Amino acid sequence: MRYPRDLHGHGPDTTTVWPDEARIAVQFVINYEEGGENCVLHGDAASEAFLSEIVGAQAWPGQRHWNMESIYEYGARAGFWRLHRMFTEKGVPATVYGVATALKRSPAQVAAMQDAGWEIASHGLKWIEHKDFSPEREREEIAEAIRLHTVVTGEPPRGWYTGRCSDNTLDLVTETGGFDYVSDSYADDLPYWHEHAGRHQLVIPYTLDTNDMRFATPQGFNSGDQFFSYLKDSFDVLYAEGAAGASKMLSIGLHCRLVGRPGRAAALARFIDYVRGHEKVWLARRIDIARHWAKTYPFKAWDDRPSRLSEAEFVARFGGVFEHSEWIAERAFAGELSAANDTAIGLAAALTAVFREATADERLAVLNAHPDLAGKLAQAKRLTESSTSEQASAGLDALTDTERARFTELNSAYVAKFGFPFIIAVRGRSKDDILAAFETRIGNDRDSELETACRQVEWIALLRLKDMLPS
């Protein structure tokens, strides 16, 4: 069974190269939602109740909410222009998440965005909740948003962010095609590729923490100082990681009606000045990040990754990782595989879990499936390809007569005492190292030696997988 979520991501290796060796990419998003929110004037069933100064706001079915409407209007009438002045005077680029119906109702603001060279990405058709939309209805809304956005701005959007999305949004945008990126994700500090229905789509994750929306949510920011402090700490951590070679991206989410208020705008201005006071900082629009990422880290198809193989393909490829024990691969396939199991460590974890959950007799059978070291099977050249290579790497295929006699003696004594062959991961060890371990371990009690042998079987499996898969 394939588990659809990707909990592995980029993994521990996050070496990233930004233009001009920047240590961090900083990206400001200005959400333009005013005039696209829930309102009976827009044909909606109730008034808006999300992200405003009204504590505990509730939707009013069938009624206009004058206070709510006027708060949103502040964003268009005053907040936008304050942010516009700030960003243009400081020379900071921005991406606008523009709700199509809101943009249509604000021609002067759209003209100002374009004059400033801001990117205008799509924020959907309306600023409403989509969680209960059918795929068909949401697909229609996406198409209409693109159409209206094109009419209003003169060109189709290259980026997409629904925000109040459904579990189908990312796939639907991928199916639609034509987007350089989609941002309906909070899964990473770096862009990544999403695959669906034979298509691939770049995802540039967004943020809900370095976001002024927390001025309007419980346990959020109560003052501009808190907002500035949190942004500064976020920047400092990522900047330090970038200095160490692991550059990241910092997104800052803004709303005209929230941070556009004077007491909050002052904190934003301080933060912009703080960022501009550092060297090797890339201030970018999201479209710039998308184009850089697509060029520098293009999508690479990997159709034969473990989690995407058929059962027959999976067992044929990995059935021998645990010596002569295909049933381990069969059970792992029947369990839960995901992108997290597409690496050597990840798949070893899945196979090892099956081994550890097996009965005592099944585990013993796995141990007994392993050949003696430098034993009769090796001499007769009847080892598996993996075992042959492993034993040869330690020089066990080139023993002296004296050494071979000692291994034969120890093999016989070990099996007689424990009931299974001596097992050790020989890679990286010399024949003298192996012989010394053999002579030491034969003195163990059976329970401790059984545990040691099982751990060695697991380590051998991991080493074999490291030869087959990315680490």
C-alpha cells in the first residue's frame, strides 16, 4: 500500500545554491484579498469571518457585516498604499497573491503593482473556503480565476496559491498546467517537485508562522515588536544555516488590512532594513525563485523508485536483501511504503521492521539462510552474488590453508553451540578482524549471540541497499 504523504523531503542534504552565492532567499508576499472575501454582495451565503480585527468573528448568514466589510476596505484604501510606498521606496521586490475578483475591483492598485514590477500570482477566484468543493467545481473555479486574472492584468498568472484550499487543490493545479509554481504547501524551507497524473509541478512552500495573519489569530502577535522579533529570529537562523552551506528560503506573508495598519507597518519597515543590512541576501519574487530552481534543480523522473514498483518488481529487486528470504520483501510491500522508503535507510527500515516482527522461528530461518564464512558453499562457488562479493571484499576468498582450517573449525563449533551460522557484516573488515570477532563471540551465551546475529543481518541488509539506492 502506498502512503501518499512525503515525510522525507530533501532529507539531510540541503545544500542549495542561490544566485551570487546568497546565503538566504527572502521573499515577501502581499496578499490582495479585499473585495474577494465572503460577502452577500458577491453572491455568498454569509459574511466573512476570517482574518480581521474582530475577535471571535462569526459569519452572518444572509446579511452584510458592515464592520467586517469596512476592515477589508481599509486594506484596499489605506493599507495597500502604505505597503506600496514602503516597498518601492526601499527597492524591495514583492509577489502579490491576487484574488481575481478582488483585483478586478481595484484597478488603481493593480496598475501600481504592475508599475512597481511586482509579480501578480493567482490567489484563486474568491477568498473563500474550498474544503467542501467537489473536484469538478474547484476545477471550474481555477479555470475562471485564470480567465479573469488574464483579463484584469493582461497576462495569465505564473504562480498559484488558493490558501483556503482542499485536499485536491495541489493535484488540480498540477493537472491544469501552465504554472511555474504552486504554493499551497507549508512542508519545507525549500522548493520541491510534486508529481501527479503523469505531470510534475514545482511547489514553492508558503508560510503561516512568519505571517502577519497571526495578528488576527489566537496565540498570535500582539504587537509590532513581537512580529519583528519573530521575523528577525527566523532570518538569523536561516542566514546562519546558509553561511554553513545549507541555504534556505524565508517567506513572509503580509495582508494589506493587517500589517498595513501603522503600528504594524513600522515593525515591517524595521525588518526590511534589518535584512538589507546583511550581505549575500537574495530579495526575490516567487517567480524568480521558481525559475532559478527549475533551471538549477530540474525535475528528474524516478519511475523505478521502490514505493512505485509493482509487487513482482519489488520482490524481484529486493527479495534477496535478507538472504534467501523473499517473504520479508513481500510483507514489506503489503505494508505501508512511501517516499520515505525510497532511500537505502528508508527501505532498510521497512524490511527490518518485518524481520523484527517475525516469529522466532522465522528469524532463525533467516539466520540459517546465511552461508558459513569461507565455508563449503564459498569453496564450491555457490554463494549468492551479494555474499560472494562481500566475502571477497574481506579477503575470505584468498585464505591460507591454516586460516581456512581455523575458519572451518570455528564454523563447526559455532553452529554446534548456537544452532545457526556465524554472521557478521564483513564490509570494511579484514580477515584478521573477522577472525578476532569470531573467536570473541563464540564465547557468548545463546540469547546475546542471537541478538547480535540479528543486528548483523540487519546491518548487512542496509549495506546491500546502500549499493542499490540513494543514501
